[in-house]
Amino acid sequence: MRREMQPRLSQLRHYGLAVLLVLLAHALVLALDPYLPYPFLLPFFGAVMVGGWLGGLGPGLFAVLLSTLVVDYYFIPPLHTFSISVHDLPYFAAFVISALLAGWLSSARRSAEEALRLARDRLEDRVMERTSELQRTNDALRAEISDRKRAEDALRTTQAELAHVTRAMTMGEIVASIAHEINQPLVGVLTNGDACLRWLDGESVNLDEARDAARRIVRDGNRAREVMAQVRALLKKTDPRKALLDVHRVIEDVLSVVQDEVRRHGISLRFEPALNLPPVMADRVQLQQVLLNLILNGIEAMGSAPAQPRILRIRTHDYEEGEVLIAVDDSGVGVSSRDMDHIFTAFFTTKADGLGMGLSISRSIVEAHGGRLWAISDPGHGATFQFTLPVTFAERPREDA
Amino acid sequence: MSEAQPMVFVVDDDQSVREGIASLVRSVHLDVRTFGSAQEFLSARHPDTPACLVLDVRLPGTSGLELQRGLQGRGITIPIVFLTGYADVPMTVRAMKDGATDFLIKPFRDQELLDAIQRALERSSSQRRQEAELDKLRQRFDTLTPREQQVMGGVVAGLPNKKIAAELGTSEATVKLHRGQVMQKMRAASLPELVRIAERLAISNPW
């Protein structure tokens, strides 16, 4: 492209160059003439070739024309005329043909090289163009990847927040709903049971009435069993959606959610992740729920503890063969040995507004994952709640890939 | 007292609970009738006996509390024992203000329910006694002549005979005569008793 930009005007300079070259050749021939027995015409070929090379076909042929005229005028007898004797014609023709060939070859060669260079330059241009295009695409791709990553992070944090909010609410609602469904047949069983006993006891024994009441008891028992079957079906529907998870990432997500609470309670938070912890096969949301529950318990335990350094520590370890251990240490009130026997029992709570479901549910979740959840406490100095999760070596795609 | 056999009405949408309560009530030798909804209860004929209503708060359609208000609107004063799965304080307060005798949370103990039914039936009996007395007093009042009724109004308003005579345009002796008739027909032994009877009949000075 750059070459085509050159003005046509330079063509004129090439014709001038052709004239100059022929003059130079003439001068050289004249200078050598006294020393040689016949006119030495080779410099003209040189002029033609150089003219053709530098200027292309036009200037080359122009050099041929000039050389022919000069040679005819000065060197072909009769000298100093443009006429040619028949005797000299073959010689002259040979000269002209040779000059023409030299000029044509030289210029053709030159233009071929020129075309080649042009092609190379164009290729370079295109390569550069494509390279920068690729660069742009790459940048766009990279931006997209980081966007997606951000979106994924946001999603996981939102999930953790959701787990936080719905923890107490859904639990309360589910418990209330199941309690109502179970209460109806229970009232029936108790009322009919009482009636049945009254018909069997006392002075007015009536076996027909007692039998009817007993039948109703059985019917209500079956109703209760149906409710339980429905509850079980519901639990089945919410079977854990397991995937290979990076435990540390799940912990970080939960920590990002409880940050405010930690700050508000003046607690210093320490996360001590183990190196090279293998991924676990678990349900992300359930794992978040367990962690959230243990961490919030720890925070509350320290909130009611007398002034002492408030430290919440989350550790992970490559535990026993094929297990990872996640531990939550707090420096709170600890658990008395009397309470220790009950803390994992449903509806047991030491908190004023607690439901007594958190640890019970956490333990069920961990056990459903094939792990164990237990507590160690030094009453008055804090407690450690820790659980294990089995490491699965299944060939499954990682969710966090 | 030769009163009719009392009757217990049970309104609960749960058949098993309904039948269980009915069985319990029968076991203490009380008559019982059961209904699955408020509408069923309202469209049934009620015998003229002391009665109480064992009523589930949470009924499909017309709720227990709505039924309670509907009965009041019709001037039916049947004592109610409420049953509920979950008692919140405002609901309980409202029901008790509107005349519920008891509020039991399911599941309840059998004795709790039977005691509540007993209390409700006693209340029903005393209500009926009072109404019967009032009826008797009304009947007696109806036996008075218009002039005697006017004299009674003056007497219970605390007016002297002379004043009553002047108002009615008659003699004091005639008033005295009417007054004696009133005391006799209303079976009042004294003036204070006549005043109490007038209060119950809501009779005031006719002028």
C-alpha cells in the first residue's frame, strides 16, 4: 500500500536516469576506445539493465532506444550518421535484440521482486491486523470471564444470605405446619382413647361404645401415619444436591455473610485453612447452613460471655483417611457437661429465643453426607463444634471449576 | 327441679374429634348432637332444654367466632366452650368477652372438657331459670288492668298516693285500692320487692 502511494511523477525521474546511464555508458565506451581494437559496447547493456532494474520496463526500453541511437551514430559506419550499411545490419540487429532482452529481463525480474515484496508487506500487514484482532477478542473474552466469575461469586454470597434468612423462618414454618397436621389425629386419638377407657371402666361398661372409640383411635393413627408419609416424601424431594465443593470457598462465602455480626460483637475472626485440602462431595446450601449455624452459635456464645478476648476460629484439616474436618472454635461461655448430653436433641435450647433445632438439623445434614458432628467444650472458656465430611474421589466435574 | 334432659351440641369439622367428644359426653350420661359445620348447626332444630355448644374455632366456611356472633344476633344465649389448635391472646379475649365460658387448647384432657361442659350447662340452666321467672313476671304484669299498670308505674317511681291520684284524675282511695290489687297480682310482699320486679321488667314511670 505504501508503495502504491508513491506518485507517478517519479516515473519521469526514472526516464531521466535512463538518459544519464546511457550517457555514462557512452562516456565509458569513448574512454576505453583508444585502448581496444573494436568498440567495447558492453557498458550500454549495463545501462539498459540498470535502467530496467531501477525504473522498470519503460525506462529500460527507453535506455535501449537511446543506446541504439548512440551506437548507430557513433560506432556503426558510416560514423556520425543514423544510416546503416547492409553489411553492418546483422551486427546492429544483434545489438538491438540483446539490449532489448537485457532491458526486458532486468525489468521483469525487478517487477517480480517488487510484487513479491509487496505481497510480503501485505502479508505482514494482515498478520498484524489479525494479531490485534485476536488481542481484542482475547480481552473481550477475559472481561466476560471475570464478569461471570463476579456473577458466580454474587450468586454464592446470595445463596449464603438466603440460607441465613430462611434458616429460622422456614424451620419455624415447617414445624408449625407439621405440628398442625399431626395435632388433628392426635386430638382424635386422645379424645377417643379417653372415651374408650371411660366405657370400659366404672359402673356403666359399654363394650360397643368402647369398640367404636378404639376403631376411631386406629383410624386416627392411620391418619397420622399418612401425614408422616407425606413428610417423608417431602424430605425425599429435598434430597441434597451434591457436587464436588471446595470447602474453603464455602466457608469464605459464609464468612462474608456474617462479617457484620462478627464486627458488631467485637469478635476477631480467624480462618485457618489447611493446605491442599481435597474437595468434598456435598450440597452447597446445606453445607452453608451447617457452617452458618455453628458460626452464629459461636458468636452468640461469646455475646453472653464475660469480658475476655472474643475469638472465633474456623479451621480445616485433612483429617483421618478420606475425611476432612471443619472446626469452629469460640471463646464463649462453653457448654456445661450437663447440657452436653442434650445439645443435639431437637427442641433443646439454652437460648432465650432459640428453637432448639439448629444443632439437631445440622447433625442430620452432616450425617446425611456421611460425616459426623460433635462438640468439645471447656466450660467457661469456649467450645469447639466440628464436623467431618468424607472425601470422594469420584470422577465428577467440579462445580467450582 | 324438674328440668328437661340437658343437651350438648358439638360443632367440629374433624369427624374423629367430633365422634370422640360425642362418645366422651355420652359416657357421662349426657345427650349429645354433632355437626360438621356452623351452617349445619344453625339449620337444625334445637329442643327447649338446657344446652351448651362445644365449638371449634377454626371451621371451614363460617368460623366458630362468627357463629358465636351470629347466635347473639338472633338472641340465642347458648354457653359456648371453644376448642382451638392454637390460642392467641386477642382471639381468646374476644371470645370470652362475647360470652364464651371456656377456651380449651387441643389436645385437651377429657376431664377438662367434661368440667367445661358441666359449667356451661349450669350456666344454661340458670339462664333458663331466670328467663322462666321473667316470663312468669311478665304474665303477671299482663293480668293488670291498664289503670293498675299506670298505678304500678307511679308507685315504683316513688310517688305518694296523693300525687298519683292527682296525675290520674281520681281519688286517693281509688289509688289505694289499685295499689293493693297490684301487690296481690304481682305477688309482691313489700314495696322494695315490687321495685325489684319492675326493674327486671324494665318498667319505668309512665309519665
